[in-house]
Amino acid sequence: MTVSELIIELKQYPQNMKVTFVTDFENTDDNGLCQVQDIENLSTQTYFDDQFGADNDETILMLY
């Protein structure tokens, strides 16, 4: 998913809605809810491509 795809998806929700990360889809509680972890920070990481040149570098957004 790209940032632009994420923005489009998130625009349909209220701005004060909480964002969480699902840690286990397989195990749910008695109400059918998945285990989740709150997302508290954002950062980026760039993977440099030394083999094929700078045009192939990739930067990812990390939610944690």
C-alpha cells in the first residue's frame, strides 16, 4: 500500500478515530474482537540499493 492509497482510505473515517495494529487475526475474544496494539509513533526507513543505483532506493513508512 502506498501513502496516497492510505490517505484515500483513511479520509472516510472521522479524524478523531483511533488507529490500531491487529496483532493476531486468528484468535478472537468472546465478542469476536481481534487482539490489537495501539499505534503511537511513525518513522521512516530508507533501503539503499547499492547494486542497481540510487533510482531503486525505497523508503517505507513504519507505524509502531
